Amino acid sequence: MPAPKIAQPRGIRAIILGIDPSLRGTGLAVIDNRTEPPRLLASITLKLPPKLIAFECLGRIADGVEAIAKKYGATQASIEETIYVQNFRTAQAMGASRGAALSVLARLGLSVEEYAPKRIKMAVTGHGSATKEQVGRMVRSVLGLNHDLPLDESDAAAAALCHAYTGRP
């Protein structure tokens, strides 16, 4: 079966940091979209243990975002918007983790765009209701990887690809 035709990025040509925020498992991925096809420069999941209290997690998220953005020279960033959750504590933790990342991006002077999860899925897979596994497979295909990324990292890479495809220069 021939490989699926993948639409080439036409929006943003830059080194883009994608962020999938979470208090205990933030995914970060940096793609270089100045090349065709785009390539993955790095990805990491900031796995934070339950013994850390929330503000310590936020500090580590900020440190991780700053380190990867500086190391790979990111000039643009894409972060997943807050999703609706029924649990107040979950919503609060998600908002705090996004805030930690966004404050660092602002301090570094990166251009930042926020995208709804459905928009990210639509941009990467063509289906707004795609599963995390489907997103991961498409990220692997688009970036030409020979291995699967952990789900938080593939979601972060998908956020970066969404910005690459649909962002405004």
C-alpha cells in the first residue's frame, strides 16, 4: 500500500516549540519547519513525581521549557489550549502548567499561538476526533521517525505541526 500523501507545511517556516501542558507530564517537542519535510530536533516528557508539590512542578516546567527553547533556538511556540474538564482541581492544575510555560515563552520573546485540541488533531490527521494513537502515528509519518514518541511528546509535536501548517507568519 503506498504511503499516504501528506500536505507539506505552508504556514510558518521556523523552529517551533510545541507544548502539551500538564502538571505531572508536560510534553515538549521542537521541530524545524525550515526544511522539507519538517524534522524533529528534540522531544521530552517532563515527568514529575507525586511527591513534588504543585509550585515545585511549575518551576520545573518553566525550567524545562526554557532549557529546550534556548538549546534548539526556537523562535515560535504552539501550546494546546485548556480543555473543558469537570474536575476543578484538574482545570486548575492545567491552567497553572500552561501559565508556567507561557510566562517563560513571554520572557524569552517567542511568538506564541494557542490551538484547541480538535484544531490540532484536524491539522495533523484530518479528523478533529482522532485518538492520541492516531495523532502519534501521523506525527511519526510526517516527521519520518522510525520509532513512536510517547503520547505527551507526540501531542506536543502535533501542536508544533499545527502551527507550522496553519499559523500566520
